[in-house]
Amino acid sequence: MNSMKTQILNRIEKFPSSGTFIASDFYDIASYETIRKTLNRLTDEEIIQKIIPGFYYKPAYNELIGEHEAPDIHETAFAISRKYNWTIAPSESAALNFLGLSTQVPSKWTYISDGRYASYDLGPITIEYKRTANKNISNMSLKTRTVIQAIRALGKNNIKGKDIEIIKKALSKEDRIKLLEEGKASSVWIYEIIKLIAAVD
């Protein structure tokens, strides 16, 4: 048990700071029951914290504010989708936040999903999944899905040159190549903006 606990702890240490993890992230180490008991024990020992039942994180300590940081909302949203095998993408204000188009922290983080509608309360924050047609989310990279959702959130007549530049900076050359190819299935007006984003400087 101690050896397995050490292995689980070592893996947790490799996760992103304040990133979310679930039992299945350790299935190659031990059985579900052993993992569950170990995570509960680590929670009791205050090494990790439980966000909602079945979801945990190792809080990073922020010296500046003198307290532990909250879990990363995007990490938590993707951990939930990983557990249920959903394909998701940030939508609305979450997409804008993900790409750096907005620094505001919304009280509701919305994601489109090919799974069922679901909503999770994390204290003052709500993560909401809205079901979408599979064609709007399949056969696309996460970055492409997110960019399309961000363009939709900004609106056809509200996208400015500075927004296009911010999105460009959030994407690698490979991301932009994929965006140009994968985005062909989107609306005509969205694809016109995609071409501006993917254009070589």
C-alpha cells in the first residue's frame, strides 16, 4: 500500500499546479478501491483537496496572498469530460478567457459537449456543459474548437483587428494550419475570420 501511495503521490507531483485529477488517472498503478482509499487518505492528511466528489487537486501555495490557490477551472472542466468520455470545448466567456481575449473571471463557465447537459457547482463558480451537434465538435483539435466558439462569442460585427492578433498569439504555426483546414466546416462568416487568423504575417 505504501509503495502504491508513493507512486500515486509521485504522479500527483507531476500534474500541473492546481490541476484536477480523478481515480482513472492512476488505474495503471492500483485497483480502483485502493486508489479511492489512497485519495481519501491524502485528502484527510490535507495533501490534496476534494473539489467535488471524485475530483481532486493539489493546491499550490501563493506566497503573495498567503493562501492556497483555487483549482484551475479549465483543468476541472476537462477532468469532468475525461471521466465521462465527452469531447468538449470552452464556449462563450470561457472561450474568450481561454484564448486571452478576456481577463474577467465569469461566475459561470460554459462548455459545449457531445455528452449530456450537466452543471456542477464549485462554490461561487458553476461549470455548465451544453450539448451540441456532433458536427460542431468532432474531427477538430481543441484549439480549433475553442477559436470557433470565441469567434461566435464575439459576434460577426464585433471582431476587431486586436482580437485577431490576440488569437494569433495564442496559436502555434501548427495550430493555425489545423485551424485553416478543420475550420472549413464552420459558417462562411466564421471561416472568413479564420482565414485572417491563419494568414502568414
